Amino acid sequence: MGQQLIDEVVAELNAYETLIEATKAYEDFSIGDILERALAAAAVSYPGLSLLDLGRAGREEATQLTELDTDEAHGAQYLLLSTVAAVHLDPIRFSAVLAESARFCFAAPNLGRIAEEEGALDELSKITRVLHEALTSFEAILERESDIDTLLRRIIKFYGEIYEDVGGRLFAWYNLLANIKQQPYLKLIQQNDATKLARNLVDCPITRSFLEDAGSHLRNAAQHGSSFALSGEVVIFRLRSHQEQWTRAQVVDAVFSLLESLSAMSWSLSNALAQRGYSIPLSAEDAAYLRMTPFRLATLWMKDHGTALLSACEAEDSWRFIIETDSDDVLALALTIAGGAPENIAKIGIRSDSLDTDLIVPVAAFDLFSRWPKDSAAPHEHLLAVLELRNHCLRGKDALLTRENIRHGVGCLGLFLIGGDRTMIPFLRRLQRMAKEHGWTHEDAVAAECISLWRNPDAQKHRSMVAALTTWLNLNSPPKMPQAHSVIVFRRP
């Protein structure tokens, strides 16, 4: 029993040490971007996990907590929010509110109807930017302000800003989901302030646990500086009906409580909408402001996968990256980035700092990867895929496909065909087409002879062809996937 207690204490100490390191990472204001700091903190809390791993791990944790379906995007969001909650908030309350609000949103029968209303999703999309603006402004004050009275006043102003601009939009959704209100969404937020909507939720039995209180004290104090005064460790609220005193700690705790509620409730609503097939739109302008553009996420993904990125350049229809020389296969990296790029991006270029000639991957080659054989596919399917890829790809002005590549393909597939596997015929036809394109008449003729021998067997010709094809296999190595230190992928003409 004593050893068990020691083990538990050691585990708690290790967890606390990890939390301290995550806090340092999140509070490193030398990194101005909130997302990068959150990712750095998550890397401490979840060591060894890539961005994609964070999505999978978060999905498992969120599903276990809520007992609901969750996609990997919301899984990653969940882990980041949980990391921030562990650093600054009450993680136990955050998890409880998230679990309860997630089940509430998921079960709401009117979720889809509200999502179809004019402005309902658009107003939700504004929450992310408004919250980011408020946090960025507040952090700037924290970084340079040291007077405690000024800081407390700014904290109260911060509370009012997110209460009105974030909470109001979110509380309106929850009022409609709980059938507290039945007005159209836009009319509801126009005719009701955030305090009324919050009070409705606190008074409703099925939503009262989502908010600790309606927040009228701090909301009024934020809007009217004369409605509160600071006196030592006490904050005096002068309300219309009465006066009330809070300690500074109570004020700070109320701010954190609101952040817990808003973070949990917004995640729950977004996840429920996603599971019903609704996505919250994010304009290009807001994405650029938040630095959440596809280009930025691509650079984060590359760094996360160990790519030493020296420079990155974004144009209207192209992306260009320069990476260190010793980076692994640049083609695979370029194709991965190209596969996730938005429709307007026509060209992806990745170059190491070497002087290699560009490997050109035209549209026809890029399209091959949308129908690339699965790992479980037959070997001859992979062989043909590599041959066709080499046929389309260029180094300079020359195709990568060689006569030796075609001879290996004809040798391999021809032996299968004349051995009785008629499924090889369409594959040999594709080899014939490639041979004709390059003017390799002999290879074209041998492939045609293989098909003829299958249709009209001849023992003597059969033995001669087997010997010739075997020689081709022995003399010509299997074609390899293209490799290069500099690659340009064209996603459209």
C-alpha cells in the first residue's frame, strides 16, 4: 500500500511538471501567434504526436468523454482546448460543461432547422475572429502593463467584450436549441442583449450547468466604468438595486469561468453541426487575419513532419517552398501538399537548397494519384502505376520513362499473359500505347506478339518468347518511383 501511494505521488508530480512546462510554452509571448503557442503546449502535454496524431488522439479522448461521434478536426480542437484549460482554467469544470453541452446539442431535434436559418451559421463564424481579436489585445496589455489596478480594469473590459460579442451569438443558439425562444435567429440577437440570453440559460433546468451565473455584474461594469470601484483587494459593484462586493480573485475566477463555458459550448455546437453535415464558414479575410489559411496550415504540417523549412512564398495561384538539402523524398512531400491545397492553387513547388533540375509533375501525372492502387492491390497494378507516372513526369524536357522501363514491364506482364493470365491484356495494351508515344516500335511489337500468342498458341514461338521476355527481366531493373531534390507539381493546366 505504501509503494502504491509513492507511485501515485510520483505520477502526480510528473503530471504537474508536465503542466508547468506546457504553461511555459503557452505563455512564451516571444511567439506572437496563439495557435503556435497552443500547439507548442500540446506538444509538451502529448509528446511525440504529429498534427494528424493529435486529431486521432483527440477524437478518441473527446468520444470517450462525450460518448458521441467526433471527427478528427474537432479531435485536434478538443486537445488544444483541453491543453489551454489545463494551463489556465479549471479543466474539471471545462470537461464537465463540454460533455453536458455536447450531448445537449447532439440531441437537439431542431439543430438542422436553426442551421438553415438566415445568418445563423454566419454569425457563429464571427465568434472565432472576435475571440482572437480580444485575446490578442488582452495579451498585449498583459505583456506591457504591470499596474494591478489597470490590469483588473482591463480584465473586466475583456470580459465584457467576449461576453457581448462571443457569448451573445452563442447564447442565442442555445436559447433556440432549448426551445426557450422561438424567434428567428437574427431577430433574437437583435432584440435581446447577451445578459437576457444568459439569464434564460441559467434559469432553464437543462442548460443551467453551462454557465455559473448570468454575469450581469461584470458585464455592466465593463460597459459602464462608473458602476464599479476598486478598493484594496475588494471590487465594489454599484448596481441600480443594490451594491455588492467581490474580491479581485472572484473577478478573475468569473472571467475564467466564462472562458471555460464559451470554449466548451462553442466546441459542442460546432461538433454537433459537423456531425449533421453543417460547416461553420470562415471567410478568406478572417482566415488570413487568424493566420489559419491553407498555406499557413501547410507550413505548420511540414514543420510538424520534421521538414526544415527555409522559406515559403504564397502567390495568387501557386505555393513555393525551399527546404534543407538532407530532407527526405521531395516528391512525396510535394504530392501530399498538392493533394490538400485549395482549388485556386495551380502549382506547388518544393526545392531543396541544391542545384538539381526540377522534376515536373504535370496534371496528368498528378491525377494518377487520385486513383493510385491501394497497398493491397496486385503487384502488376503498382508496376503499371509507376510506369505511367514516369511516362508523364519530366526532368527538364525529357520524360523519366526509359526503354528499359518498358522492357521490364513487357517482360513481366508478357510472361504472366502467355502463362495463362488473360487479365494482363489491358495492361499490355497500356504498355503498347506508351511505347508508341516514344517511338519504341520493337517493344510495341513484342507486347503485341504476347497478346497474339495467347489468342493463337504456338509451342515453338511460346518457348522463344519466354526466353526473350526472361532476358528482358534479367537485364532491366524494375522501374522506381521518381526521386528529386526539386519538384514542381501542376494541379491543373
